[in-house]
Amino acid sequence: MAPEDKDQQGDAKATTSTAGGSAGAPYTRLPNGIIVDKDGKPCRSCNSKSAFSAFAAQATKQSKRPKVECPPDVETLGRCSWTLLHSIAATYPEKPTTSQQSDVVSFVKLFSKLYPCWVCAEDFQGYIAKSAPKAGSRSELGDWMCKAHNDVNVKLGKPTFDCSKWEERWVTGPKDGSCD
């Protein structure tokens, strides 16, 4: 669950949810609203880029255009789904337990069965059947996820991604510091 939710008007409101760390461990909210992981560093998956901005900018209410509530189309759903899957790989342990390995493989298989676009779901299930998810480490899962994504990109006529750079894209961000 996210540390902030939006009310009906789209304004941020604080919640008492938990995030980061182990299950049930409360997140830490710094004065400027940045959430840190259990290692004390800002959690990239728990914060937006705007959360890294000055505290004053967060305190100032800005008028926002009304949010349009429409069901996602296949492109929006695909982008959001790949973002979720790559983010899971990026935060996966370097040395996962047997249980964590089993959980992530089960999740990927179940995700492929529940995916809202039945054509995409069947295609992903076919990919999993010919190339089972690899979950022995973060790099193994991230590489597998990148190859799965590239398989879809080829079928859609989109460019593929250099899988040797998946960690820069999903874990560390570019060396130029543009994500900081």
C-alpha cells in the first residue's frame, strides 16, 4: 500500500499504512515526506520523483487538472504491468530464500493467468512455458524479466532493451544522476 493516497479531488492525504522493510513493519516518514527503506536510504519504489523536491513545494497546494477515471487501454495496462514486474525484480533479494523464490515464480505464473487482456495473458503463459522464470537471484530474475519484456516488444514491432542495462534502468538509475 502506498504511504499516501489521493482523496476525491486528487489531493494527497497521509495514511497510517505500512511499507518497506519486512511485512508489518511501519515505514519511516522524514520531515520532508521521503520514505526510507530499512537500510535508512530513500526507497525509490516508495517515493515519487517529486517527493525528492523541496519540502516547501510539497506544502504548497497546486491546482491540478481534474483526474479522468477511464479504464486503462492495452497500452496503459502494459506499461503499468511491466513497471510493476520490473520493480518487483529490482527489489528482489540478491540471495532469496527458497520460499521467496517459490513465491515470485508462483506470482509470475498467477499474474499470467489473471492478466486482464486474454491475448496478452495467453502469450505470456506461452513464454513462461518455453522459458520458466529464473528466481535464484535479483540479477537472474531481472534478466529473465527483461528477456520476457523484449519477447513481447519483438512481437509488437517495438525496439528491444539492452538487458545488460536492466539494473541501471530499474535499480540504480542513470549514472548522470538524472533520477536523483
